[in-house]
Amino acid sequence: MARQLFTGAEVFDGRRLGPGSVLVEDGRIAAILPAGARAPGAEPVPLDGGILAPGFVDLQLNGGDGIMFNDDPSVATLERMARAHAGLGALMILPTLITDTPEQTRVAIEAVVSAVAAGVPGIAGLHLEGPHLSLARKGAHDPALIRPMRPDDLAALVSAARRLPRLMVTLAPESASPQDIAALTAAGAIVSLGHTDASLAAASAAADAGARVVTHLFNAMSPLGNREPGLVGAGLSRGTLDCGLIADGFHVHPATMALALAAKVGPGEIFLVSDAMAPAGSAISAFRLNGREILCRDGRLTLADGTLAGADLDLARALRVMTREVGIALDRALAMATRIPARVIGLAGQAGSLAPGRAADMIHLSASVHLKAVWRNGRAVPLSPTRGG
């Protein structure tokens, strides 16, 4: 591949946003140069303003291209999902299996193991959201499949964590003991707390045992109370916990998101997730989840009773919500979709930032923060259909 010089846009390298150019050689970043710099022999790639940034890193997405991972947990499904989300700018993803049977969970684990071995681009590992959740905070998960963690469940998850490059497990402290969490953490799993009515004390005990992420902060958990802060309070007040956030403006009010960002105690940070379902990267208006119809209405995905069922969201739109409605600076919002989630899953040296030696996995956003182009290893990736404003 020839040398390429990407010019004409501001550059976000993962931390800073400012004038610059990016020199790419053989699909890898060779240098980040001043704006207007020359690179003899490099093919110019002119960009008409906007922002050149690292590809998004999405740690929670359940489907795409019109299909759900639960419906067919296979390498072919993973390839379709990865391709659809790459076309939405997410070049590194954790495909997510929602609460399902032990057999379907086993099949999903094997599919991701096989996809990684086959080199399917963009598959960073697996996120298992359930089945060890709280029935009281089930959300759209099938209550018939939710259960406490048993010894055989723990053994299967420990084995999966050792075979997969990354395994995130969302569980509720009510359904898994601190000893279970410690065993998962020791095996290399990233334990995330969610779908829970846990008290601050119970959430803190889970964090002390090794849990280090909160799944979709505020959603499917008891609200922050004046006498009982719950998981929301733990997520915001404990520096060891990073928190995922669905920034579509429906799951969490923009004012609440702004308060959470102001309150979060570091070094743990808040990052963006899409929680995308089958409609992502497609034009479908309905699909089925565990036999129940999910409807796409005015940018929301809901069951017939109005319960939110994932999100009709891509991360470029989440950035627009964060900058326009929440009111944070664009560089901070970009970090929440790139550098921070990459760090959360141990990919800080491989994804989420632009630096010499890294793969040229990049996106071009317009000044209005709409996706204009995507490159993987310096090669253009076809854009997927987008939904919403």
C-alpha cells in the first residue's frame, strides 16, 4: 500500500483535538504532522474540514445489519455485525449476547473463539449480558432465563475467559457472590455490574471483589436515593469503576448525564455504548427478541408495553447528543467513544487513539459530527445506513 497523507481536517488523537495531518504507511500510522505539512511520495487524501479521529470502540451491541446475535450466534453473524458497525464507525466491538440458555451461551462463546481465530476484523471479544441478573430489574431480558450463578455457570465462564481475548460479564450482585466475582476476575474476565437493585454496600462489595465496570449507568438499576445510593452511587463515587452510558437522550435525560459527568470520581471514567440491536446499519422497523416483537418508534426500541429494549443508536449520534444536548466539549465526547472504552478492555495500546505504529483505523466526522468516511488499516470501509438525526 502506498503512503497516504490525510489532510484538511482537525485531528483528534485520543486526547487532544487540533490542527494536523496524519501520514499512513502500509496501513499503519507513520506520523502525526502539523497541518499543511508535506510528505514527499505520499498520496494526498484531502478531507473537507471536520475531524479525523480513531475508530469508535463499542463495548455493548447486540445486533446489526437486521440480525441479532442471540438468534444465530455464529461466525457468519459476527462477520455481518462487525461489517455493519464498522460502517457506522465502530472498528472495534464487543458483540453482546443478551440473557439466553446455557446451550446458546456456549454456542456464542465458541462462535467468538472461532471468529477471533479466523481474524474477523473488529471482534475484540465477547460481552455476556446476563443471565445472572435481578428479576426486578430485568428490562427486556426474558425472565424465564434469568437465574443465580451456579457452580457449572461459573466454571463455564472461567473457561471462556481463559479462551477469549476479552470477556465482559454483566451480572447483578444479587445473583453472583463476591467469591464468584473474584474467581471471574482472576480468570481474566471483566466483571460489569448491572440489571440490579443492589445496595451501595452490595455494589461496593462486588467492586472490592474485582468488578470494575457498570453496565448502562442509570438504566435497569435502582435510582440514586437520598438514603440508599445503590449501584448509581457506587458507580459515580468509586474511582475503581468505569461506567457505560447510552446517550440517545431517551435512556438517560441529558441533564442527568451532565450531572453524572460532573460527579464521577476518577480514575474511573464514563464511556459511551450504543446498546445497538438488529436495526443498526439497516432499514428494518421491527424485529424479534426471545420471541417478542421489538418496535422501532421515533428513535426508540420498545416492547409492546413500552419497555425500552436496547437502543436505536450509533456512536456518532451519541456524540451529537453529548455535545448538543448535554453540552460537553467535542474532545471529551470523542474520548468517551474511543480512548476510554479501549482502556476499559485493555486495548489502550491498540485501539481508540492515533499514534505512530498503530493501525490506521480512522473515521472522518463532519463539523456537524456526522460520519463521512471510515478507514481500516488505511483502506476505505463502506458506510452503513444510519438511523436518527
